Amino acid sequence: MAKEKANPQSPEEMVKAAQEAAVKAAMEQAQSMFGNIPGFQMPGEMQEHIMAEIGADIPNMAEIQAQQEAMLRAAGVDPATVAQAGMQNLAYAQQMMRETMDGTLGKKLSSSDAMAQMMEAFGDDEWTINRTGDCKLTPEQLRLLAFGAPMLVYNDEQVDAIESDEDVETIKYTLEDWWDVTDRDSTLGIVKWLLEEGHHAEADDALAEIRTRGLENISQEERCDEDSKMGDVCLIMESMLENEWCPEDRMPESVIAWDLVRLVNLGRWAYLCGYVNEEEMWQIMQIAADTAVEHFSSWEEYGRSFIMGRGVWHGDPDDSETAYDIVSLLLENEESPWKQQHWSK
């Protein structure tokens, strides 16, 4: 069974990573060349010089850039927009470095609205719940779609519609690139894999072992075993406890919610691409909902499982933090489908 690639990134993540890497490299190189010179401001010619030097260190820079532009276009992102945003961030970083060295930044930060101004300059990353304003789904269909809500919020899509702002070709590219899904048979193959194995099977084995022996009794050798998910599960469990995202006595017994959220969205995307019909799409979502109800008793439990599962996916607490923020929104916001839809029929 072909499985999704280990490190899929959304277009937004790709853009953010590219911007941050470019700014960091340019600023570090400028700092090494000029040192802490009061009032230093990088001239336009120097910006070009730095980027040229970076390119000189990578012989196939032009090829790499061409590949990146192709990936962005395939994902529906305009490379020119990315470049413009990168230059804007670079200019802002220059300003901050100059103000740090001449002392004006410290004065600015002392004002009560300084942090708000900085957050506005860098953009608002707050998660939101989007709705169509003209919902055409039945209450039961809305309930089924709610089991995929964390992914809908993450992708900034509407929680009460099957349609997507992405064009069909972009969705097809994504399904094939991440899942090797190109038709009905490959769609149903991934549905089966997510239900029976996905990313939850090995993690659930580790969770069962921890419940039996206790987290404190898992050895370092076991945590470092690359053939198991024990290390990733221990890391994310400790992070959830440290951040008080979940009491120890309510720690998930399964991370299958991570796979079920993706299953709902897989069914939706496959329908939009014409790989399955509408009835089959709802059947896929119904299977995800029924499986969720078998494992959990509430949206809250489902959400905690998703939080842990997303972190265990790559063994990265930052992924869990993102999931925690989204789940918290879904559990607390009155516009959330989790507030408006019953957990079970």
C-alpha cells in the first residue's frame, strides 16, 4: 500500500519557511560583514550582492529556484507574490536590526501597543472558522463534515461546505503527491490504510505499553528505538502534560482521530476530483464518524486524540501546539461545528 509522503507541507508552510530562511541567511551574512555598526542600513546594492554570494555557493541555484517556482504554481501560489512578501519581510528585518543597534527599538517596545504593532507587521496567524453564509447541507451532513473540521480550519476552508476554493487540478496534484491517489481504487486503498494502520497503529501500541508500565518506566533505549513510535509518543505526552493541555488521567488511548480527520477530507477531495461519487463520499465520512464514536465519547476526547496524533506524526511538539490551538477554537467558539453538532446521532 502506497502511503502519504512523510513530510507534506501546505503552500503557506512552504512560503513561510522560504521567507524565514532567506531573511535569516541575509541578515546573518550582513551582520558578519558589518558587525554592530550604529545606524547601519543595508543598501539595495548590498542586498543584491548578498543574494548573489548565496547563489554562488550553490551552483544549481537557478535550477532549484525553477523547481520551487513550479511547486508553488502547482500548489496555486504565485511565485512573484512570494518573492514580494519575502522582500517586504527582509526590509522589515533590516529596520528592526537598525533600531536595535541605535536603541530606538527598546523605546518602542516600552509602549503599550508595541506588541500589537509588531504582530500586525508580521501578519495575523490567528485561526478562524469560516462559513458560507448559504449552507446547502443537511444537519446530518454537517455533523459528518464536522469530523474533518480541524483540517478545514487549518486549510482556511469553510466548515459548512464540500466545495473548495482550490481548483481541481491543484487538489489532484496534492492527492497524487502526498497519497498516490489518482482514481477510485487508490482512494479506497488509502481509506482502508487510514482505518487499519495510518499513523495511529504503531502509536497506539506505544500508548498501551505506557498505560501498562507508566511513562516514567520507559527507558531511554526504548525511546531511541527508531523501529517504534515509543520515543515520539513519550515526547508528545510529556509536552501535553507540561503545557497542561490534557490531564494525565485523560490522556488519549488512541491517536486515530488524526487519521479520521484526514479520512473525512480525503473523501471530500476525492469527490471534488471525480474519483468517487457523492454517495461514496458521504459513506467514507460516515465510516470515519462511526469509527470516532466507537473510540471516543465527545468532541473533546476526539480533539485530544487529534492533538497527540498530529504531534506523534513527526515527533514534533510544535505540531501538537498547532493542533491544540485549532482544537481549542473548535471547542470554544460558538460558530464551531463542534458546538453546533451533536457528537453522536
